[in-house]
Amino acid sequence: AADRKAQAEQKKQEAAEAAADRKAQAEQKKQEAAEAKKLGDLKLQEGQRKREQAAAEKAEAAEEKRRLTAEAAAARKANAEEAKAQKAAEAQAKKEQAAAEREAKNSKATRVAAAERVVNEAKPGITINLFGVFGGDKRTVKPTSSAAPRGVPTISRWKQNRDGSIAGNISGSPNFEEGEFITTSPIKGNAGDGIVVQTASGSKYYLDVTTGGKAKKPPKSNANAAAIAQTRREEAAAKANAAAEAAAERKAQAQQQRQEAIEAAQQRKAEAEEKKRAAAAAKRAAVEEAAAVKQSKAEEARKTGAKQAKAEEARIAKAEAAEAKRAAAEEAAAAK
């Protein structure tokens, strides 16, 4: 009875120890599964982070390429506009310079024509100073005969208009300046060289026989033609300088924009490098964490194995003690 009780106790103890072993093993497997899941989650997170980082770097590279392309296009456009403005300014300056030279030339020709007109229309015997037109030359108008009646104004360089009026340069009239260009009212009858004509109002004019048919309007005053030409040349030069300064300013702005774009690109590159270094550091930290988890898991497994080995040793020792006790009981029974 004592032996059966001892055997029952031993079996009960062994069953308890086996259950404890199974529970410990189950706990170990559960912990290993949790650690494996955690490691898997870390790997998934790392993969997701890598994919997101790669996508961000790709998008950033595409944006950088687009920005650089746009900046290069803007720089080319600015350079083209600058060249166009410079060319237009130079063309305008040349055009205004040519206009000023033509005006100066025309002014000289006009002064010559005016001097000739003064000579032609001057009264006989008058000496006329033509300084600045013929190099300081003085000319004397020789007396010519005139058949104009006393008190009748003379019209020289005359011509008859379609309405019958006479246009020309008048002289000898108290109502007009000498050589002034006038147009009379329509005359009665026909016009001709060396005759006196009369208008409907009764005004009489002698048509000069020496210059008939060559009426010309008096030229406008050109006393300031040279000054006007010089002013226009200065204005053209000022415009050209202003255009050159504007072009230089646009060029400087374009260079500044390019420099700013380069600095911005360098800044973005530095930020990308910093992000890359941060990502590498995070990756190293994740790897180190995973290694630490693995090491911890190994250490826990080692401890669990040691505990199981100790329990197994205790079970074997207990079984041996029970076996020795049972053998001793059997020997005692046999001796009786």
C-alpha cells in the first residue's frame, strides 16, 4: 500500500512537472512568436519607409529637374529679350542719328535756298551778308529794271491757281512784309508776265516778268536747326544709354536669379543628403534594435533551457530517489 501510494505520488509529481514543462514550452513558443511578429513588423515598417523614401527622392528629383528646366528656359528668354532690346535700341539710335544728320543736311540746303531767295528778292544795290551760308561771302544785288507802276505791289515767283487767284512773294506793299508769301483773291481776266492784274475787290498787283511761274512758299526758320539736330542726337544717345543700362540691369537680374536658383538647388541637395543620413541612422537603429531583440530572445531561450534542464535534473533525481525507496521497501518485505 505504501509502495502504491509512493508510486501514485511519483506519477502525480511527474505529471505536474510535465505540465509545467509543457506550459513553459508553450510560453516560450508564444514569446518567440511575439518576437518574430515584432521583428516582422519592424521589417515591414522598414520596407515601407524605404519605399516612401525612394518615392520622395524620385519626386524630388523630378521636381528639381523641372525647376532647373524652367529656370534655364527663363534664363534663355531673358537673354533673348535682352539681346532684342539691345538690338532695337541700337537700331533706334542709328535711325535717330541718321534723321539728325539728314535734318542738319536739309537745314544747310534750306539756308542756302533762303539766301538765294533773299538775293533774288533784294532791292537793287543792297549788299547782303551771307555769313554761314557761303563762308562769309557778301553779295551785291545789281539793279534791274522794273515796270511796276508807282504804288502797285509786285508779286514775284507767282503762279495762278485754278480758282483764278495769284500766289507768290509780295514786295512793295505796306500791308505785308517784304518777300512774304501771299495768295490773292481771284483776279479779273488773265494773268501774264509784266502786267498789272486786279482782283474783284479792286486790289492791283504787278506780276514780275523776271520770276513768273516759280512761286515758292518761304522756308521755315532754321536758325535753331543745328541745335535741334544736336538735341536729337543727344536724346538718341541718352535713349541708347538707357536701353544699355536696362539691358545690363536685366542681365544682372537674370544672373542673380540663376545664382539664387543654384543656391536653392544646393540647399535642397543638402536637405536631401540630411534626410538620407537621417534615414540611414534610423535604419541602423532599427537593425540594432532587431539585433538586441534577437539577443534578448536568445538569452531568454538560454535561461528557459537552463531552467528546463534544472527541472529535468530534479525530476530524474526525484525519480531515482523514489526508485531507491521502492527497492528498499521491496527488500524489507522480502526479508520478512
